Amino acid sequence: MVYFDLSLEYVLFGCFCVSVPLYIFVLVNLALVSKCDAALGSSFFRIVLSTGIADVLTAIQTYVNIKFRFWNVAFDFYSIIHPAFKYDLIISYATTFVQSFGNLLLGFNRYTAMVMPTRHAVIWSSERVRIYLIAKWLIACVIVIPGIFLELSDLTFNRVPDDGNATVNGVTTATLQLLMVLQGFNKWYRAQAVALDAANYIHPYFLLSLSAALRNRCFPCISKEKRATIAPIEVQPISTVEQPSIINHYRWSSELHLNQRVQG
């Protein structure tokens, strides 16, 4: 029995093929101008760049690890790499956590910009932003480390056998199971399928629509501003009869001052 709509999945895959290259194009432009452009090199866009990398990786891994398997694409290939599938699945968990932490940082960044404008520059200084981004990726990697020591069946919906390791496995995979439950809705609900895909690659459309600086950088030929041309004004020379020269003016002032001193 098929629990997902293949026609909808194919439409979403078409959006994936268009949106992910666009997302990569936007991220590359952000990376190139982050140090030479004050607007696109701000703390907000640095977080966008880091989170965007996780978005692209998660979107690709969602299709490679899950959806292509549902469609029975390259069955022999997946059967060969099945033992190594656990590690790829763990990486997808890590990038999902990075997405969540990145969205949290973006929300807090906008909050401080509106509520605490005087302290915003201090909270989001270049050195602190670097620490935030490193911590975001590091925490995500630490969370999924226990999954490396588990069997692949413990990372899926299969019941953990009661063999003495069930308690340890249940504790270490608690957060991973929650992510699998969220991903599992993708098989039954169309709205959830659209939401999960859109969450991975909808950001470039919002960024391009809301940021004029990013549009000018990515598409200069489309968003090039028209410059107004001003007709040259003919300058008329000033006649020496109408206005005395500077030398005559100072000479007249000196003679007047000398006469006043003599009379005094």
C-alpha cells in the first residue's frame, strides 16, 4: 500500500531541481561579498549563509536517503551502500539540528535589532558571530554522536529489542526518534510533504524579494538602477566691471584703513 502521492512528489522534485541551484547561487554570491559589502556582510547574512548550507545539505539528503528509496530508484545501488546508510542518516540528522539552531539565531538577531538597537552591534560583533556559528555546528555534531554506536535498526521506527541495551538505546536516540516521527508524516499528509520540502529551499525566494542589495548582487542586469541624466548648464563669465577683483578690493580696504589712522 502506498501512503504518499507520487504525482505530488514529482511536482515537489521539480521544485527541488529549480530551487536548490538557485539557493546555491545565492549562497555563493553571499560568500563572495561577505567581506567587501557592509550590508551583505552583516551578522544577519552571515547566519543566513551558514544556515543555507545546512538547508541545501538537508534538501539533498532528504531525496537521496528517503524519497528516492520510496520511489524504488536505483534499488541495487541502495542495497550495496545499505551498511553505510547509517552514517549518511546521522549526517542528515546533524544538518537538521543546524537548521533549527540557525533559525533560532536568525530570530534572536532580528529581535535584538528591533528591541535592543543600542546593544545589537555588541551582541552580534564579528568575533561573537563566529563563535555562535561554530557552536551551532559543534552542538549539532555532538548530539548525533551516540547514533554512530547504534545499529541502523535503532535509528528507524523498528522497536528496540529488550536485550539489556534497550535503556541506553532509548535514551541516546530520544531526540533522533522525534526527528524520524516528523519525517514520517511525509508519507501520509500532503500538506506536511509540501511544508518539509519548502522549509529546505524556500529561503532564497524570501531573501531575493526582501533584500535589494542581494538582488543587485545576484542579478545586476535585471535590478540595475537607472541613473537620471542632467543637462549641462551654460555658465556665464562674470564681467570685471560688475564685480571688482580681489586685489582691488584689498587695496581699497588698506587705503581706507590708513586714512582713518591718519585722521585719528
